Amino acid sequence: MKNRRNLKILSAALWLPLFLTTVGPAQVAERLGRATIWDIKLGQPIAAQPAADAFQNFACGASGGPPRLKLTGWSDFAKCAAEASGLHEVYFEYDDENEYFFRAHDMEREISRWAGTTENAFPIVASVLFDNAGIARGIRLVTDARPGFRNDVFEAEQRKRELHYQFGGSMSARYNIEADKHCVAHPLAEGEGKIAGLAIKRSCELIDQQAQRRYVVQMNYFRKPGQSGYDPRVPTRTTQGEFESSSRFEMYTLAKP
């Protein structure tokens, strides 16, 4: 993976100056674009979706977790075991050519704009769910902790893991999901605890008959059993990363798979 990234940076370093001889850096940024999960056409077959080369690193999904079996594109969806719903999850990542385009010339603001697979500056695991006929029935976005472990010269400005629970709130606002009408607050289980007096375990569902969509949101922010804000061996020393902070957003067509 590291060698692949280095090759992309080298390639961008070679051809970017040629592009900049005709337009300036600001104009370059304005002209660039890339496909995202919002270009997926729910209720439509694979032929209607963005071409496979608009994305990269296709694989079978793991319910929003790390990728499994590598795929060549959407058409391989049947290689992925169906979930309980009968749908096949295909993981994918956004094209990173623009990111390395700007990394080659140390343009930090644009690196953050194009880095990774993100939504509202939250790094996400993105996937599409297909039925047995190859119709896209749903999309899934789950906050992704992996970018926090990358070691880049210029770190992309993205929301840190401790804020990932907020992604669920932003998606709820986007689709008019109201906490008091569409959500359930779940109590902490035995051994779980608050973080600085705050704990969130919330699941939401909204069925929009007019849009023919079902929206599902989950938000978590708490300490798991055994986790603590302080090292039990050295009570004055704070711990790092001992908490659960995550969100999940799913959108489905109302039609049955």
C-alpha cells in the first residue's frame, strides 16, 4: 500500500507542473471532481451506477467493517455472502488520484479536501447493498477509525475518532430524523460508562413514504467494560483511545429485495 501511494505521488509530481502551466492551482481545484456514494442510484441496476473505474478497492463488505474478499467492481456482488436481509454488501473507496495530485506539491488545504473516503470531513466506510437481481437497494456509511493510524507528511484535516458519534447527528439533520419522534435511547449495559459525564447509545429509524426511503441511524459514545479515562496502574496518567465513538447511517429503498 505504501509503495502504491509513493508511485501516485511521483506520478502527480511529474504531470501536475504541465497542467499548472495553463491554469493556476485554484483553477485546478475548481475543475477537479470525483464520484461519491451520493452518485449511487438506489432502485437501479448496476448498468445505471457510476462505472467501476470511478471508485477503487472494491471488496465484499463486513457490515461496515474492514473489507473482505477483493472484487473487480459492482458486477461481482454475488460473490459476497448475503446478509440476513438478503442483500449483498459491496465495499468501495473513493478515487484518490486528486489527493496525490496535491500531495505531490504540498498543498495542504486541497489534500484535506480530497483525502480518503469521507462525508462532512468524517472518514467513512462506504458500501452499496445489492439484491439478488443486482439492483442497488441500499447504501451504508459507517465512521472509519483507520485514517487516524496513517503516517503522512501532511495529515488530512478530518474529524478525529472521539467526534465520530457526531456524524449520526449530522445525517439525522440531513434527513429530518428527530430524536424525540424517531429515535430510541438505550441504557448503558453492565460495565459500560460515561465519558466526562456523557454517554450516547441511540438508534433511529424513519420511513419516508413520499421519498420511498427508509433511513437508519445509530450513534454510540461511551466506555466499554474495562475501559477507563485513567491508567489504573498510574492514576494520574490519562489513557488514549479507551472509548467507543461511532456512527452508522443506512438508506434503503422501500421495495422488497
